[in-house]
Amino acid sequence: MEETPKKNNQENTDDSRSQFLILIRQLAILIAVVVLFVVLIFVALRVYTRHGQNVSVPELRRLSLTEVKKICDERGLKFEISDSVYSSNAAPGTVIDQTPPATFKVKKERTIFLTIKAYSVEQVAMPRLIDLSIKSAQAQLATVGLGVGKISYKPDIARDAVIEQMFNGKPIPAGTRVAKGSLIDLVLGKGEDEGITKTVVPDLKSYSLYTAGLVAAQNSLNIGAKIGDGTVKTQADSLSAVIYKQSPAKGRMVLPGSEIDVWITTDQSKLNNNESVSDDSNNQPSQSDEESLDDF
């Protein structure tokens, strides 16, 4: 009679141990399945994303489409023209912008989106500037993408008002189609008397050539000679360069329509030299380290 309880206890112990082992095996199988699933996902992602096959996006700006295709083929990349715009600082059909930018890391077969310069020049309608002040005329021209060229004066009752608008030495009527970015010469009236009130020369130091032209026009003056120092070697350099000297010096009183000669550089340290050129011959640029931008 006493052996029966012992036997039952032994059977219960064996059952518990067996269930525990089954649980351990199931847990081990579950862990193995999870690990295998994670490994498979990782391997699949490596294959899908082509892990380790990144390439650096090349610099494509200023290149022709033929050159772009050759470079992209060599690196296993694709390209697509997303836009064409008008730009005066690039050759027609060349790249002026790209996405992604140069040196950006991408996968092979990635498409590089390009913006190129349009092959034709955008044409805009010439506005009517007659009887406008110089500032109003400048604003009207800027609105349509044109600029102020040379300013001259003629005797006329309308002092400082536009009496003629000229392009390439000839009158240009309002509505005439002209290339965007063109410069329009303006003839202003100097009043009934022959005298003209002098205007003050503005300070152009630290301005780009474009901004200096706007400031000079606002004061009824023109930009004359543009002289680059040794740091200005290309047309691109001249676009990023700033003025560090000028002649006549700021504050001088000159006749409207006069020219201001400017010296430009890409060396920002020259702006700290506090140079302001007078009209004497000692300030003429030497041919050894400075040259007119007309040479570019």
C-alpha cells in the first residue's frame, strides 16, 4: 500500500521534467527561427541595397551632355534633364546645376537630375522708359531682366528724366523684343539751362560688379574700366570678386554720366587695406599683376 504514492510521485516528476524539456526545445526552435529570419532579412537588404557599392557623384556643372554621358557611363550612373534655364554665364547646352550635388554618395544606377542652359536666348519686351526718372527706369528694366548701360545727358526741359532709350547705339521702341540680360543706354535731360548739378561718387568698396553697376546708375553714373588683380583669372572669378579700389574716390563731386573705374579681387583681405584711389597717375594698375576684364 505504501508503494503506490511513491510511484505516483515519481511519475509526476517525470512528467514535469518532460514538459520542461519540451518547453526548452520549443523555445530554442523559436529563437533559431527568429535568428534565421533576421539573418535572411539582413542578407536580403544587402542584396537589395547593393551594400558597399556606393559611388561618389561627379562634378557635372559646366560640362556638355556628351561629357556628362561619358562620365556617368564610367561610374554606372544615369542622368536626366529636369529643366533648362537661361543663363548668361554658361555655354548653351551645358550643365549649370545638378541634384544630388558633387561628392554625394549614391548607389549605382542612381539618376542624376540636371539643369542645363537653354540653347536659345530668352527674349523680353522692351518697356517704355521715356519721362521716367533714372531710379524708376532702372526698376522697370530690372523687372523684365534688363539692366542700365551707359548714361548720358542732353539739353532738355525734363531734368534727370529719360528722354531717349538706346540699344547698340540705336533707339529701341517700347515692345521691341531684346535678349534678356541686355543693357539699355539711357539719355537723360539736363534741364533748360546748360548747367548740370554735380553728383557725389558713392562708395563701391566690397560690392560685386553687378551691385556696383546698380548703385552707380542710381547716382546717374557709369562703371568705367574694370581691372582685376592677380586673383581674378577667369570670367567666373570676376562674378565672385568684389571691388577694393575705385577712381574717382568716394565723396568726390562729378558730372552726371561720369565713369567710375574699379579694381576687383577675390582676396577678402584687400578690403581691410582701406584703399580709395584718387585721380593721380600713380594709381594706374601695373600690367604685371592687374589686367582689364575685357581681356577675359
